[in-house]
Amino acid sequence: MAKPLPLLPTTVVGSYPQPAWLVDHNTLRGRLVPRVRAPELWRIGAPLLELAQDDATLLAMRDMERAGIDIITDGEIRRESYSNHFSNSLAGIDAANPAEVVGRTGATTVVPRVVGPVRRTRAVEVRDVAFMRANTDHVTKITLPGPFTMTRQCKNEYYADEAELALAYAAALNAEIRELKAAGADVIQLDEPWMQAFPEQARDFAIPAINRALEGIEGTTVVHLCFGYAAIVGNKPAGYSFLPELTACTAQQISIEAAQPKLDLNILKELPNKTIMLGVLDLGAAEVETAQTVAARIRAALEVLPAERLVPAPDCGMKYLPRDRAFGKLKALADGAAIVRRELGA
């Protein structure tokens, strides 16, 4: 049984820095986020890689626990990117003979081709959840790439249109999520950053696909959208091109970044039926926030939302940060939330 959550529970978005002995950080930072497999990133060969990833996952989990984070993940330590770990595992995907598409930043990126029916033929992250559950008494969260984002990170050569492809991805996700819940995952999160970059297409078919992925899933579910990793995207807009539309999705929580883009928090009023997982850590800033700075950002959100509908978090995934900076920011997050809880008498 996981620990009960306090008011203003803190969490991470998903990723945490991978150790330098496990991943070549120069290679990671010197390329675009991989959409096909990138084995060159790993410093350890296949015979021992899984054991090394397990050890690094424990380090990430213990960092989150030591920092005081309430809802933890596996840090996505076993992944080359937030999306390719799952998307490249599906039948119907040809990653060995990739194509090119224009990515969300306008740059050309190498992606897998969809050449047949997209189907889930094996468990992908079930072992990851079981490993987490066996090694913590905290509430756990597992993340998956969302169906809309996966349609933008491939070259469709099989389905009639992207909407049909998105529903196929959604069905594969639903099958995976059901097993993740059975393995002990408390929170399920779908990462959908590409909705922000392609809002018109998202309005056409993203919500039905997300709802299909979450169909019949009990417990806490989250949809995360953002402007991209701070290490890659510097100048972020102060508003979202796709946000109020998420009132129609079945996820209970919506995760957005707010600290680095200095978001006008009044936009949160457009999601009256959702709990908001709000970014209060600026991952583009080299300095580590103080607990008082984090507390001030949480207080600002409480002028718009009740505390029961707020989950403080980093802006985005922490994959590209130095580990000491990531830990320091998480400690400030936990301590800042504790300050506000005391002020609220919780």
C-alpha cells in the first residue's frame, strides 16, 4: 500500500538525469531527441545493460524520495527518449528503414515508418512498473507517449489518415495501460507535447484518441503537454495554442509548464473540471530555486485554483539537467510545497 498523499502533492513530470556512466551525455545533447532507437547513447553493452539500468533507476527513485517528492517515477532511465521506447516496440512499425518528417521545431527529424497494422504484441513498461512497486512505498507514476504525439513522430504509409493511425496507437496504449495498472502503477500519464505545436490537427482527432487510450482505466490519469525540453527550446510562448480543448478528455489531471514561459495562470480557469499538475520549476534556469521562490509560485496558482486541484511539479522532464541541479530543484519543490501546506494548516 502506497503512502497517502498530502495536500499539494509534489511529483516529477517523468524523466530524471541518467548517470554519465550509463549514457553518453555529449552524444545525447548533440542530437535531436531520438524517434528511432539510438543504441549509441548507452555506454554499457547489452549483456549488462538491463542490470545497469536497474541500478540507475534505483538511484533516480532514491533521489526523488530523498528530495521529498510524493509521487515518483522510474526517471525514464531505461529510455533513449520519452517516446521511442514504447512506439518502436509496436508491430507495424519499421524503425530499421526510417523516413524523415518536419518536427515540432521546424527541423527535419528521422522517424520510423508505419508499414502495417499498429499492434501491441508484448508488454513494454510492465517490468518497469513492477520494479518500481517492489522498491518504493511512494505513490508511483508511469509515463507513455500519447497517441497524437506518436502520429506526428512517424511517417504514415499504411493508414488512410492520421486520425485512424492515432486510434490504432490508442488501442495499443490501452492494452499496455491495463497491464501497467495490474502491475501496480498508481498514476498513468500520457505525454502529448506535439498538440501544442500542431493545434489544428490536434483539434481534429487528439481528444478521441486520448479517450480511447484511457478507456476503462481506473485511478489517476494525466495528460502532459509542454513546449519542449528547456535544453532544446529556449524562447517559449506565454500561452498555449491547445489547452481548453482538454476539458473534453477523460484524464483527471492536465500537466503544463508555467515557470519558464511565465504563463498567465488565469488560463487555468479554462480547465474548471481538471486538477492541474503545474510546472513551478524553471528548468531553463541554471540556478536552483529557493523553497521560498517555489512557495511564491504555488501561492500564485492558488489565487486561481483551490489547493485540492493543484499538483506542483517541474516544468518538463529533467533528462537534460545535471543531476546535482535536478536534485536541488526537486528539494526546493518539496520544501516550497511544505511551506505552503503549513500556511494552509495542512
